[in-house]
Amino acid sequence: MDGGSGHGFVPPSTSFDKSRVLDIKPLRSLVPVFPNPPQAPPFVCSSPFGPFPPGFTPFYPFSAPQGLQSSPDTNQYKTPPAHFSRIPPHFHGVVNGDAEPSRDYDAQFPNDNSNMGGKHDGLFGDPKQAAPHLRASNSSRKKAKKSKDPGVSLSVDNGKGSAKNVVMAFSSLQMEDGNRELVNYILTTFDALRRRISQIEEAKESPGGGIKRADLKTGNILMSRGIRTNMRKRIGVAPGVEVGDIFFFRMEMCLVGLHAQSMAGIDYMFVKGGLEDEPVAVSIVSSGGYDDDADDADVLIYTGQGGNVNRKDKQVADQKLERGNLALDRSSHRVNEVRVIRGVKDAVNPLSKVYVYDGLYTIQQSWTEKGKSGCNMFKYKLVRIPGQPSAFAHWKSIQKWKEGLSSRHGLILPDLTSGAESIPVSLVNDVDDEKGPAHFTYVPTLRYLKPYNFKHPSFGCNCQNACLPGDLNCSCIRKNRGDFPYTSNGILVSRRPLLHECGPSCPCFPNCKNRVSQTGLKVRLEVFKTNNRGWGLRSWDPIRAGTFICEYAGEVLDSVKVYQERDEVDSNEYLFDTTRGYDDAFKWNHDPALLGEEPSAETNEHYDIPAPLIISAKYAGNVARFMNHSCSPNVFWQPVLYEDNNECFLHIAFFAIKHIPPLTELTYDYGIVQSENYGLQSNHTPHGKRKCLCGLPNCKGYYG
């Protein structure tokens, strides 16, 4: 089939005289001449990266860090020419703010001077495609590799609870090749900034109801700052991205180099082959926009791009063997590895998409067939390479369990809460013959013997309907320093010294957005038997960063009782203690410098609890009692205060630190009891503490 690319065109020999030799000087040898009349200001020539004369504002990519400019890659792979694209005018966002990708996005917005399907990024150009005089030379790049890598500039704490923020940037080497630490840092930075931008936009009055795209604004800021990695396109693994990782926004995949297209479903690059370079696919996204056969966990029948599929403003046509389709065709002959990302519906928010990285596939077959529209469509059979961790297969298993829980292997109880929670929590053991944990009474919230006593009386809000972002007449919002603590879909924006929620005494609606931690479980949880750490907790559903998971329920212990029964308390494995020491290096909030904000109390992540709180879940508790300790946890705790009958009560709520894939164990930092002297046990663990079994590289060895 004719690809119509025109790469093989050779002009006839009669069209020019080969014997003629033209005397042409290279551009760099020509001397530029600039007019300079007496009245005109003198011509000023500045470096692309400054300093700039007054009144001059640099534009992208010159506003980016100098590390963005790099020499062209000298290996056999070449990135196709970059171009600037726009969000299509017919696009409408969905609830999570992400775009439903269009696989033929490149065909919808043609460009005569570039090969659209292989653009480095759907929103921003590839810095490697800069003009030669703007690139670093090969010699300078080699020197840069030999020099010490400056690493990432991070925010530092001044010891007073407020962050001293600096401009963050990656070195050119970090931007080209990532690792797990960089990927996690970028994703955490992205989501923290996106949450803050969402909070700001939701607090503004928007009578027009325009589409807010905090994800695109965040991506723009981070890319212009050079906070991204894996910009060098490659076949195979994207360093630092693991099979099973999930993403709630296409821009997240762009920033970590998993899939460089912000909209298109096929990403490719050029490789040397024969007389000319040819495109090969490096990654694809299958998210339901086309007629893919995606039910099999190991085989994907993928439909090509183009043909005006799902476009009401254009007539459906045959797909063409060009751009992404041509790259997939060439990859089927080369049998090179292709990264596959599957888009699935979010169980918590059905209008949103979750993207799961399903690992490496190879294209084993390609053909054309008539689509539902009657036009020819390209089909590609991708088969998953064996030996990779399960990813999409977990989603398929969970789907079966939800349809019929009896199919769950190792099921002990379908709901250990006995209806105390609105969402059932299953109990599973597929490790050994143990039939369940020791008996306890399930309670969904704290049992207080007496309320907290405060020096100053506190009162609930006076809102008659629902508390609204930006409404400073709401006393609960004023207690939170004027900011609504959650986004409109219930995601926590930032860690706070103390979070104030509306309580039962407040006259606002029970479904007020400022009651997130009081409305029960949001995701389907499962208590399961671990291999070496007793019972643990995990989720069937994907969990977005900032999502409320549960509170720590149990009996609040009196400080006098704790002192009198210290030995019994020390042996209690189901204990939560706010007086313990926790990792101060943990930073979750956004960096104000990225938005041009001044550091304020809002960036303070050091807890300010009115009085110590110790909770025992040994005899009565909820699912939180099954969360194990980890030195690198994916969950953090947040003190929450609200009122009931004019009395204040403190609660401990747990939120997700990052995006958590299904069936990933939920863990938090248990902290360390504050004491000056500890003897050593025979296993070199301080006396009174427990040996940590998290098995992570940064494991401290003990906790408690």
C-alpha cells in the first residue's frame, strides 16, 4: 500500500546540471549588517539565555534553563522534527481535567514543514531540534558529562517550619536519562502544583463555567523550568518508570518520558535503515477512543490513527500508511519493543481515565480491515513480552472479583466490617492456612472518653447551604487561613499543621466538600495476609495522590493511663501516637516559587496539634489498624479537627502521598518514640523498638 510520504522521490537527471559547482558560503561565515541611523537606539545582541536588556522578555525555549539546550544524539535513533501543536478547538475536558486522547491528533492539525506523528511533545518542542547555532557542541557536551552532576535543586527548611524555596532545575543529563528517584520527584512536584492551581482557580468566580486545565498549566510551568526527564527518545524501557505505574493525566507521562505525545496515541522516532531513516514506534496509548480489542491482558489488537474516526465535523475516510501507522508497520518488521499504556475508567470517578503502564510489547502481525464506518482501518496485534510484573492483568482480575466475589482466591470474609462501612472490606489469605486476625470490634471512628479542652472557644460555620471555596464569611475556611483545604472532587491540596473541617454542629449540608474525612471510605479496600509482616491493607481501586483513605479509629487513651500502663502500651502493636518522631524531610506541598508566590504558613508541613493524642486499636478499631509500617510509605497522616455539640474533637486522617496502583500495600511511617537512651537488643535493634521488615533500600532497620 502506498504510504504517500514522498521520501523516495528523486528528481530526474535533466532537472539540473550536475557539472555546475556553486560557490556558496556557509551562513556562519557571513557578516550580518544592521541599520543604525543616528536617531535609532543601538542594536543590542544578547545571549539566548541572558542577561537581557530592559524591556525584553525571553520566550520559550530561551526562558528555560540552559541545560535544556543539548547536542543532537549521535546514536542510530533520531527524534522526528518537532512542531508546536494546540489543544483542538473541539476538545472538551473531563472531570479529572485530562483530555480524552485523539489517536489521529496529528492528522487533524497538519503542518507542512514537519512530520507530525513523531513530534517530541504535543505541546512543546524538542530542544534537540533547535538550530545548530543554539545547540551545545559535542565537545562541550562531553565536558559536561565529565563534570560533576549538579543534581536537582530542592527546597530547604529554615528550621522555623517554612520552606525557603529556590528555582528547581535538572541537569541536561538528568533531563535525558531518568531514574526512579527523579521520576517520583517529578510526579510529586507536578501533582502538588496542579492541586494548588486547581485550588486557586476554584476559589475564583467563574460565571462562564469555562474549562479549567490545571494539568496543562502545571505541565507548561515544569517544562519551562526544565523539570522533566527521559527527553531522549528510546526504544524499550523508560528509565525510572516501572511496569504497573499509573497516571491520571497525559501530561504526567510526557514529563517522565513514558509517552511524549500529549494528545496523540502513537509516539515514534526515526532510526537508520537502508538509504533513509525510517520511523519506528516507541509507545502507544490504548484508551477506548478507537475500536481496539483490549480485553486480553497479554494481547492487544490496536487500531491505527487517522481516518477522521470519532470526528463529527469531517467525513470518515480510509486510514493512510503514514506517520504513526507507518511507524507501527515498520516496528512489526523490526519486532522492536513498544511501551504500551492502557487507559481504563476510574472506578471512583467513572468520567475520568486512569492510565496504567503495562510494560513492553512487540508487534507480531498487521493487516487492514473494514471498520464500523465501512472504511479501511489498520490493525496491529501486540503481544506482551513474558516475565514482566502484572499490571493490566490486576485490573482484569479485580473486574471479575467485583462481578462475583466468590471467584476471589483465598477469600475468608466478603466484609469484615459487617456493614459498618458503606463499602465492604474483604478479608483474604492466599499465603497460608490462617483464618484471620485476632478478634476485635470494628468501629468506623474514634471513641472519645472526653472532648478536647481549648483555651479559646471555637464555633462552627454559619453557612446555610454548602461551604464554597473563596467564601471568607465561612468561619471554617477562615480557620484554614482562607483556603478551602480540598479540591472540588475531594482531593487534599496540602498538608497542614492542623486541618479544620465542618462538623456535625455546622448548619451546612451533610455533603459539604469540607467534610471529606467524615464521609467514610472512598475506595474498595482489602485486608490481606502478607508474606512476612502479618496482615496488611491494600485497595482494589487506583488511588490518586491526596485521596482520603480512612481515619485511625479506636479508643483514645488518657495520658495518665498511658503513663501508668507503659509496659502494656509498649507491647501494643495497634497503637497510634502523635508524640512520636517522624521524618521531617518528607515534603508534599507545592513549591511557592514555581507560582511566584512568597513562602507562607500554607507551605508549613509541621504539625501543630493542640494536645498529644494516643489511640489504641487493639480491641476496637477499623481498617487503619492493618496498615503496616514502611520507611518509604505511600500514605501520610493528617490531624483533623471538627466540632460536635459545641465540643472539639481531634481525628487522624490518612491520605495518599502519590498515585497508588491497585493491589499495592498501603503503608505509613509509624515514627519513633522520643527517648534519649536506648540499649541494643541482640539483633542490634534499639531496646523497646521493633525490627522493620519493609525491605526497602532506605530502611532504617527499626521503628516504634
